[in-house]
Amino acid sequence: MSERPILLSVEGITKAYPGVVANSDVSFAIREGEVHALLGENGAGKSTMVKMIYGLVKPDTGRMTWKGGDYAPAAPRVARATGVAMVFQHFSLFEALNVAENVALGMENPPPMKQLAARIKAVSEEYGLPLDPSRMVGDLSAGERQRVEIIRCLLQDPRLLIMDEPTSVLTPQEVEVLFRTLRQLSAEGTAILYISHKLEEIRSLCDAATILRRGKVVGTADPKASTARELAEMMVGATLTPPERPAPKDWGGPHAALEVKRLAVASPIAFGTSLKDVTFTVRKGEVLGIAGVAGNGQDELLLALSGEIRSGDGMVKATGVSVGAMGPAERRKIGFVMAPEDRLGHGAAPDMSLVENAFLTGGVRKGLTRNGFINWPAAREFAEAIIKTYDVRTPGSHVAARALSGGNLQKFVVGRELMQNPDVIVINQPTWGVDAAAAAAIRQAILDRAAEGAAVVVISQDLEELLEIADTFAVLNEGRLTAPRPVKGLTIDQIGLMMGGAHGMEVAHLAEA
């Protein structure tokens, strides 16, 4: 790769916001056809950096060059015209429109719809990401939706493609398809700037890596010549210790702390997935891992367990109490707490301070009211305890939730629930978008809480995470849950097949192969 000419050069870029320096004197270069990783903890400045490259944010000082000439995009359309395209972590698609209509909305001058549909079909097949232009986006899987975003970018014929956490919603098989496409683009001369917390992916795919820590470049690496642990320790500047599973305890018999029987609820979400006959039990001290491709009923399961969707009598029991008719506050009172996937809006109120957000769900369990009034000093103490325990990077507990980076807000939301000493806890995507050090801390906290006797359900698309912390494992597919089975002996390939909709015989055949 070294002989290829430099496409984009970033020189001494600095960007500051009130109270925080997002990027400080950042410099690196990306060569034509190179797959370049941008690594760092949450809050390290990765998102700000790529937003400046894409024209969403203007740097305070420093300079960028494109093929040797000055490059200072005033808006994304200028970046796109230059040859820069970006696939964001959160999809920006309209579910009620078809694929071709969504692609047209992202183009400056879209061709006639029939011509565009033909181009989508041709380009998607050329790059191994086949798409039907006439399909409604609301009917697509998460992996297919990502294809729409990628094809929309490829139709611009980009010279630099920025990808932010592109595999967080994909099965292992879909990841392989994506990587084949990215390698094909690289071979054709398209540079790729790749952001991911999945370090084994970085090692497999990327040619070079720039590591950021607290806004500054702290090193570069050849990912293929480094171990995932070495990369993670460069990111955090410290030695990492993997989560330790405490010795199991006998909590007094087989009685379930959480019992779900034939749970069936209609989805309240447009293009959502209704739950069908979901059955499982979780004992005290047990961690049940539930995998599945996004959009297969994970959000609906969380809503049904949290009480935001009410269920039939006897369908959900927690700590021996039937909770189907209870709302979230009543469930919290008996020690049944939840942390949703959508941290900003569902897990936290964006414009409220961290103190106020700590009170929103911790008020009941932590006794943060006195004589009918909020005990603000106690609420502040609780918020500051979460910040300290979970290393939440923030100027203080007075800061609004929306001011935190995604990973730091995730640490706050998960920590808030775990620090309420729950008897039963359900967490959807506990380490989504979180760096290696923070992910290890959250996983350890989950294991510690289970060791103290809590029944834990972890819903996650990170299969390595589930294999690391779960005792039993099930897959949610089209609103149905497979029978939970012990994690011991399961392989990533078997799980990937189950996530894709394969059942008993096919998975068993793979195990024998």
C-alpha cells in the first residue's frame, strides 16, 4: 500500500467545544485504495474527525488536503462532489418508501426512477449486495437496510468511503459479505476509513490504523501485525483484564427469578415484529443471552418485559409476582429493572441533566424522594456515584445527557440500572458503540450483579459478548425465541445460522461437520 499516492491528508486539526477539546492537533493520511482504521475509546474524537472530513463540522485550526490540494468542505454536498461518501452508524432511511425512492432522496440530481432502479440493481449485484429496488424499506432486514445505505454511496462513485460501526447489526455471514465488498472496492482504488470497536474485524480488514486517545493521536499500527489486545491497550493507555466470572453459588433450588410463558404481544412499532409464544426462565445468578439480527422482536421483548407493553395475566412473572398488568414504575419497585437499546430518548431524556436522568429511573429503588419532594442532593450523589464507578467522561453531573458521547451515555444508562441492586435486570445491547475498556467494565459489572443473585437477560447482537458472559443462550427470529441452551459447546457459525433463521436439524448438522 505504501507506494500508492496519498488521497486525503489531515494536518494539525483541532476542534473544541465548550468544556471539551474533541480533537487536538490531529494528523494522519489515507492512501488510495487503503482500508484505514480510526480507533479510540468513546469520546476519543473519532466521530468529530469524520464529521469534519464529511463537511458536517468545521475545524477550528489545521488543514486538510485532497490529492495535494486544499480541502475544506463547507457542507456534505461539497464533500460528496469531491468524492467522499459516508455510511452512518444510524440508518437514515424512510421505512414507508421503497429502496429506489430512498436512494433518490440521497442524490443531488437523481435520474428518472426507472433508470435509477436499473442502476441500483446492476451496482448492487456487481458488488455482491443484491437489492430489489421496488421493495419497501420497512420490510427489509437490518443487513438489507445497510445495503441500501452502501449502494446509495456507491452510486456516487466515491474515492473515499467512511464507515461508522458498519457491522453492529449484522450476522457473521452478513459481515463476510460486507467484507468481500469492501475488499473489492479497495482493489479498485477506493479508500475506506473504517471505525469499529470490533478489533478482530479491524485486524482482518484494515491495512493501517490511527489511534486516538482523548482527542490526540497516540500512535499508528499495522492491524494485521498486532493483536486485538495490543490495539485495545494502545486505545486506553492501560493493561486490560478480561471479565472474570465469579464462582457459581447455590441460590436455593430451581425456582425462576424471571419466568416468561407463551408471551405474545402485537408490535406497537411501525414495521415492527410481534412476539409469538416466547417462553423462557432465568434463575437467580443466571445470565441468559438472547441473540438475533436487529428487527426480529428485540425492542418488542424489552417493551413487554419493562411494562411499556402490557401482557396477559401470568405471561411474565418476576420474583414470583405476576407483573403483566404492572407498569414500569411498579416493576422497578419489586426489583425488576431494564436498560433499553435506544439510550438517547428511551434510556435517557436528551435535554435533562445527568442528575435528573438518574432520578427518572432511580427515584423508587434509591429512595430519592422525601415527603413527596425530590431529594436533589441524594439524586446528585447517585448520579456522581454512577459517573465515578463507570468512568463516564463528562464535565459533571449537571451536563445534559445529549452532550455525552454515545459510549459514555451508554455507560451512564447501564450503570444507573445496575447500581439499583435489582433482582431481575434486562439489558438490550449493553455495550453497543462502547470501546473495549468500557465494554469489559460493563460485562464485569453484569457478571458481578449475577454473582450477587440477580437474574440477568442480555439481548445483544455482539455474539462474542454473549459467549463471554452468558450461561444459557437463545435466538430471537421473526418474533419467536428458540429454546434456551447452554452456551458451552456453541460455535459462532452455529449461532450465525440460528440468527439467520436456521433451526434444529441444520444447526445440528453444522455441529457434526
